[in-house]
Amino acid sequence: MEQNKNMEFMTIAMKYFPEAKQKLEEAGIELSMDMLPHFMDLFQKVMQEAYELGKKDAAE
């Protein structure tokens, strides 16, 4: 189950990746492929926490 959610989160991340990359570049930050795994790890943590919060709110 967790693996499926992570794949869904990655699909969402890739949907918004071009926009995020553009915003970073406009701010003078070049997103290298070496940096990408770190950002994706952080994104997955944020999405997992948001998902759990949504589940909790739905159960109330």
C-alpha cells in the first residue's frame, strides 16, 4: 500500500516538476540531477504527512 502511495506522490511531483524547476531557476537556483533525489525525498515526506492528515480529518 505504501509503495503505491509513493508512486502516486511521484506522479504528482513529476506533474509539477517543470513549474518548480522554473521557479527555482528564476530565483537563481539551478536544480541539478544530483539534487533531485533530496527534493523528491522531502516531497514524499510532505505528501505522506498531508495524506495522513487527510485520512485523520476524514475519519472525524
